[in-house]
Amino acid sequence: MNPALPLAGKTVLAAMSGGVDSSVTAALLQRQGASVIGITLNVWPEEETPCARSCCSVTDVDDARAVCNVLGIPHYVLNTQADFKRSVIDYFTAEYLHGRTPNPCIACNAHVKFAAMLRKADEFCADYIATGHYARIQRDGEFFRLTRAADAHKDQTYVLYMLTQMQLGRILFPCGGYEKPQIRALAKEFGLPTFQKADSQDLCFIGRGGYAGFLRENCADLLRPGNIVDESGHILGQHDGVYRFTVGQHKGLGSFSDKKLYVLSINAERAEVHVGENNMLFANGALVGGLNRLLPNTLMDAARVEVKIRYNAPAVPATVYTQPGGTLRVEFDAPQRAVTPGQAAVFYDGDAVLGGGMIEQAMERNLLQA
């Protein structure tokens, strides 16, 4: 959040997940003079019990309410279960069953969280919404730039690339200018009960059985066995569903060969998992579809960028080329390991996010990497 942004007399809806980041978000907004309203999204039925370390659980709602009581601000719970089921759960299961590796947090941000908050902000005649994401928004003339957070280890711009200019103009990220230890110190200073609460580490709808257990429980009639094959097409063994695999995975393949094998690709239509050695995992490029440009006249043909191909991956230099149908062909300066269909490719110019899209396929495997 821009410290110079005048918030006195403004109404801000703060997304309250029950964690320390969203708690401090509300407190910082209040300290700057905003009239703050806490909103918790109810995305999962209360009779379902997600993993204890996920977000959005019943306990998290109670924690969010407790923080709002300390701050003396109103707190509301917004039911978004139907949107979440349609846009996140159904997407998550469909992607795995089609041999792709989804990112449900991106889907939630794109289709549920920010849309629901902005609709509710209009109902309340609120000026802004705010979340606890680690990112920053900067005004650049008539446009807004989404830029990396001050804490490089916590930066979350990768999962925010789908935002629009209209949305950026009404969103505040108060945590973006702080490092995580500072946020915890502020929570203690504000007297917030969440100041020692551990960060959530699991998907909010995944139980103790993990994503594979979730899919077995919810999609049993759609799961089908198939073959594990090498690059020559030789059958090495069988599996009970492609949903158990992702590109780059080694776990579960140790018994099929004396060589150390990794998943190279997945053919869901044939229920085949293709495996090979590590040197076959490197790709020179990727095709990226579903592109969202955050700024006009960016990501044009032959543009030089840095790109992240997964949340925890470093941004690496690349050149992008426009393709028919609106896709981008991304050519990495150096081959990248485990380019995974279904994951996001997010493009940067320094700290600024240019946009992003979903990886459709890896291109031109490089077999010379060790």
C-alpha cells in the first residue's frame, strides 16, 4: 500500500482470513484513518473439516472475528461456497484428471476472492478492498503497476497476475511494504490475538489425505488405471490414475527401473504416464495461453522478459513471441526443468508484473542437461 494514499474518511473492506497478515492489514488501514469493515469468505461447508493448517476453516473465522473485536470494527461472513465449488474445486479436479497440474489459489483469486470482495464493496459503497497479500501497487500516470513485495521471500505477485487495471485501482496491499517479521511485530504491537499464529500451508479444501485422497474420495467414478511407459513406448508398469502424477515427480517410480526416473509428461486420454531420466526434463521453451496483460503494449512480439514458471521458481530471462490465437511462445535463455502444463507462467520487467497465463505445453526438450 502506498503510505501517501489518503485513507481518512475512506471505507475499506478488508479480507479477514484469520491469519496474521490479514489481521495486520485491517489494523494498518485503521491506523491510517480508514473506516474498516472485516469480511471473511466462507468457501467450504462447515460440516467438512479441512486440514488443520489450511486457511478458511471454522477456526479461522473465529480468529478473524476476534481480531475485529479487538479493533472495534464490524465483521461479516460472506458465503461464496457455490462460486468456490464451480471455479476452484471443479477446476482443480478437472485439471488433474486431464493430466495437468492446477494452481487453485490462482483460480480462487481470479474468479472468487477479488470478484466477491468488489461486489460487496459496491454494496457497502466502499472505496477500496484490501487483502493480506505480499505485493505492491504503484500509480504510473493513468495506469497501475503491480510490483513485487519488499519481502522477496514472501512475494505473492505470481498468484495475482490475473488482476485487471480496474481491480488494481480499488485494491490495497498494506503488507506489501513490510517483511514478515515486521508484520508479526506489528500484530503484537496492535494486541492482535493472531500474532503468533502459524502460516497456513495447505489448500483450504484438502483434508489430511492430501490432494490424491481428495480426488479418490470425490472423483472415484472418473479414475482409471493405465500404463507407465518410457520414451520408447515400453511399458514399465501400471498406475491407478494419472491424478497421482505431475511433471518432474520422482516419488512412486523407484520400483520400475534401476535408473532414477521422473515424470516427463502425461497423456490423460490414453491414461499414460511417460517417464525418463532427469536430463530429459529440461525444455527450451513453453506455449502459454489464457494471457492477461496488466499493462498495454507489453508482452509484444520478441519482447525480452523474466518469467517464473512456478510459485517458488526464480524468474529467468526469456524472449516471448506472439502466436495465432493469442498464445505466447516463450523461449528461455537457458533450458528450464519440469515445465508443467497447468501451472502459470508470470512475466516481469524488473519488479513489475507484465502479465501471465497458463502453460499449455513444454517445447523443444533439451537432452544435453546433466
